[in-house]
Amino acid sequence: MASVTRENIGLLNDKLTVQLNKEDYYTGFEQSLKKYAKTANIPGFRKGMVPAGLVKKMYGQGVFSDEVLRKVESELNAYLNKEQLEIFAQPLPLDNDATKLDMNNPGEYSFSFEVGLKPDVQVDPSKIKVTRYKITVTDDMVQEEVERLQVRNGKMTDPEAVTGDENVLNVKFIESDKDGNEVEGGISKDNSLLVKYFEAGFRKNLIGKKNNDTVVLQLNKAFEDKEKEAILADLGLTKEDGDKYFKLLITKVGLIEKAELNDEFFLAVYPNKEIKSEADFRAAVKAEIESHFDAQSRNQVFDQIYHHLVDHTEMQFPESFLKRWLQTGGEQPKTAEEAEADYPTFANQLKWTLVSSKLIQDNKIEVVPDDIRDFAKQQLFSYMGGQLGALGDNQQWVDDYANRMMQDRKFVEDSYHRISTDKLFTVLEGQVSAKEEAISADDFAKKLHHHHH
């Protein structure tokens, strides 16, 4: 009778050995051979009339090996289910040689497998301490956003020349030397920039410039870091290329006349709100900025929780098993060196998977189809710039879109993961110990900038 024995061979690492006797697999082999004889298509014989001896001679060894291995797999899975072993991935074969299987000498066979056992996970969210930042929204921030909205809803005019920081320039970056001589085969790329995007000391070089005028610039000197980063990316360059020179050809000078602070403007910006005065409008802008920062602050709390769970949850792994699995378990085989290099990142991801799974289980977090359907609708809402009202009363169109997305397996899987993670962090947010701290927008931005996952 078949048996499975278990032996510990390392930390969270066991060896399972499946032992088979002839009676465990031979009847199955004979039955498989008979089925094969009924369907075998051999020239010179009618289907189903091939002599059993010929079938066994031609196909017997393959059928025999398949039957033994099928029985091994069946016994192994039955053992894992019965013992309810929490294992990583799939058992890995240990020095099993299928060539030793011989239908002419059926007897006892043993096959060994290595399994990696999942560690016990203990997490107490109430011991996690986080800081919830309250970003101070200043009058200057409100004014800056009001002006941005005025520009966004303003009208473009075509002045003859550049007069100040608010001019819009359509330009072509042409790679050159410091004297403006074009580099043969160099970069040539169109862009559109506000004059105020240039470094303050450089802007005087643009005042008075007209269509088809040029100015030679060096990226490092013409732009502040933030704008330079965007320009380099657009040109397909890295920050090491900041010393390159470009001839800037101005193809069009524009100027946006800001929208006036009137009822028409208020309605254009906030079509779903009743705003009767400039004070009401500024209050709405401030509330929107605060809402944006509250969401960022909440994400930052989630981030603190995540790092506390990953960095401070003690967990051991069957390291040798997992490194071996990394070599053979993925889509592409890896060398031992590649598995060794990939292991730290993999172990970190594995830790988060186990911790989050445990917390999702402990907090009975569920994602139902309606959650995914609503997520699809919200995604559509964001695509439309938050203006689903533009669709009128065509709710059926929105429902049809959501139903179509529910048929997309990748969308459903990705959405399930995002929704369950968001639900988990929302629950944990109420369980951790949080202190509130006021902070300026600049200081908060620095915290986000200096943080790296």
C-alpha cells in the first residue's frame, strides 16, 4: 500500500517521500493499456483490434511511466490535503530518476520531494505608531490655484513679441554647439513652454524675441531642476546630459488672457456647485486643495503602515528551498547566481504577501463583484476628467462599460488586488496609533521626495 513519509531537512524545509508497491499502480497501468488499445491507430489493424502484446511493446513503457508518476502525484496531493500543510509554491523533485521505471520489472518505487513551509505570521496593528500630517493650505496656495484656473479657462492671443513670464512659447529644441551650430544627426524636438519655466536669470534672453528668432542655451543653466528634469525626459536624455547645448527656435509666441472672476468662470470650473461670489469660489478652491492633500496624507499613513509591517514583522523563510524554486519555478530558468541576486527583493515581496494575507483573513476583508463594477465606473469617471455629467442621463452606457470590464480577466484580477489592499489599509488606519502633526506643503513634499520604496 502506498505511503508518504515526512522528514525535516532544514528550517521550514521538509522532505516528503512517496513509496509505491506494485499493487498501487499496476492495475491502473493495465487499464490504461486497454484504453490505449481501443483507440490506437496502427497501420494494418482496424481501430480497437490491435493485439494487446503489440500495443504493450510499442507504447507500454510510456504508459507505464505515466501511470506510476500519476499515482505518485495523486498520493502526494492527498497527503498535503490531509495534513493541511501550508507550503510555498509546489513541491520540488529531489533526485527522482524516471528512467529507472521498467514495466518488465515492476516493483517498489520511491520518489522524494522538497517542500518549503510557510512561517507562522503574528501581527498586532495596535502596536504600530504613525504620524498623520495635516498640510496647511495658505492664501498664497489658493491664489496660485485661482490663477492657474484663470489661465486654463483663458483665451490665447498672439502678441508680436515676448513681454514677460506669462508668455507661451512654441519652440523647437535643436542640438548644437555653444555657438549655435547645429549638430549633424542631433536631437530635434518640438515643445511648448511658459517663459516662467526658464531659470530666472535666463529669461531676459527671451524678452523681445519674435517668431523664428533663436537663442542658444545650455540645459543646466537655462532651467531649474524640476523643469530641467521634464525637458531632459522629453528629449530622451538623462541628467548627465545637462551640459548639452541647444539652439531654441521660437515657432510661435502666445499669451493667455486670464478668465475674469465672474459667474461664467465660476460655472465653468465648478458646474455642480452654486457659487455666487469670489469669496465662495476661493473657499471651494481651498476645500479642493485640502481634499487633495488629505488624500496624499492618507496615502502617506498607508505607506508608514506598510513599511512598519514589512520592516518590523519578524519572519523566517526556507531560504535554500526558495532560492532553488527561483531557479526553476518561473517562466524563465535562472542560474544560482541570478536567484541569489533576486532573493532579497523576492523575500521582501513574499513577506508582504504573507502579512497582508494574514491581515485580510483576520479582518474578514472581502471583495465582491459590485466592488469591482463600481471601481470600473470610477475609472471611467476619472477618464472623463470627473465630468460624467457630460454623458447626460445615459446611465446605461456607464453600466455597459462596467459590464464589459467585468469580462476582462486581467482588469478583474488587478482591480481585486487594488480594492482588497485599499480596504485593508482603511481598516488598519483605524487600528494603528496615530498622532496628528501640522506641516507646510513644502515640508510635506520633501518627505514624499526623499522617500523611496
